[in-house]
Amino acid sequence: MGKMKPRALGVEEIEKEQKEKQKKKAAEKKLTPVKKKEKDTTDKEEKTPAVKTAESKEKTEKKPAQKKIAGKKYQKAKKAVDQTKRYTVEDAVALLKKIKYTSFDESVDLHLTVVKTGLKGEVELPHATGKTVRVAILDDKVLDDLANGKINFDILITHPSFMPRLAKYAKVLGPKGLMPNPKAGTVSPRPEEVAKKFLKGTLRWKTEGKFPLIHQMIGKISNEDAKLVANIKTFIGAVGKANIMNAYVTSTMTPSVKLDMEKI
């Protein structure tokens, strides 16, 4: 039997003991961040749903759009108009005057649905519409006003010789429909004569840019029935009955009245 080595045995036990302590410390180190993370996660889980719910409600909860309800006077006027009926121009004008409920002098407007976009023209109505039209003849003063961003006219007429000087304002006047154009009769060697024509009440009309619709004021509700009737028939004649699908007449505050195109 060999000699015992107690020292060596003691070292082994110590080493074993030290290894166990190291394992224990390592295990404790690993456990500590896990526990902290679990706590953080728990806190987050407790707070997040409530916050998310509140934010979700704030974003998705939209107030329903309130439908505007027309006043009692308008509702009463609307009931007086038979929506299934087509009225003669004479009856439509008389009805508009009957259902008027405001104190001011309303405009009478004609609304047409036509066969296509791009229709345009001009017409001289037999009676004034009550709308003041500002007509200007291009000169140095008008050019100075344009240079300063001032537009004081509804119709601009020019002599052909002024067109080169006006060209730089085309981007401003064009979109507003104010750029003089030979097809519209606003470029003429006799601008004074053209101006007189427009001052008499000659109207330029055209469809909307993207929709086959024409809107035109044809008078005031205070005008005589016969004058309003004559203006409506003249305007419809200028557009052409064959180009019109539906026609309505209305005043500023009243419901629209559908016209019988076969009786015009």
C-alpha cells in the first residue's frame, strides 16, 4: 500500500469547494439580470396596453360628421317643388318667386348638364342680368396695374399690337379666363366697339374644365317674369337644345326647378 498524500487530498477538496462557489456565483450573476428583465417586462406589459388603448381611441375615434339640416323655410319651399315634374320656363320662374323666403334680391341662375365638355360661346341677352361687368381696354395703365398684381376687370379687350406686351401675364390671366383671345372676340383692331358690345350685356359662357356643366346668372328675382323668361330662353338657344341633357333654374336660396326642354 502506497503512502497517503493528505496535502494533495486537501487541495482537491479545496479546489472542488472553490469550483462550486464559482459555479454558484456565476449562476447568481446569470439569474440577476434575468430577474431584472422580467420585472422591466412586467412593468412594460402593465403600462403598454393602457397607453395603446388610449392612443388607439384617440386616433380611431372620429366624431361622425354632422349632417346639415336645412331650415324650416327651405324645407317648406322644397315641398312646394314637385321633384318628379318638369316645368315650363314660365311656370318655373313664377314658382321661384312664390317660394322665395329671403328679404334680399336673390340672383336667378341657370344650370345646364350638357353632352360634353369644351362647349363655349357668347350671347347677348335681351335684358340686363343685374350684374355689373367691368370691361377694360388694354393700355399702359392696365399694364402697370398688372405689373403690380392688380386686376380691375372682368373682361379685357386689346388691340393686336399689344399682345406681345401682354404675353408675360398669360400665366396669371389665362387660368382666370381673362386672357384676351381672338376666338372670344376680345382681340380686335377696334377694341372700343367690342367694349361697347360687352357693356351692353354680351356674355361669354363655357363648360367647367372637367365636367359637362354650365352655370350662368340670368337675372335677379326682382326682375319681371317676362324678362327672366326671355333671358333663359335666349341663353338656352345659344347653347343649343341638342347639346343640353338637363336644365334647372334656381335662385340663391331656393331649391332648383327642373325645366321641360321639349316646351322651350
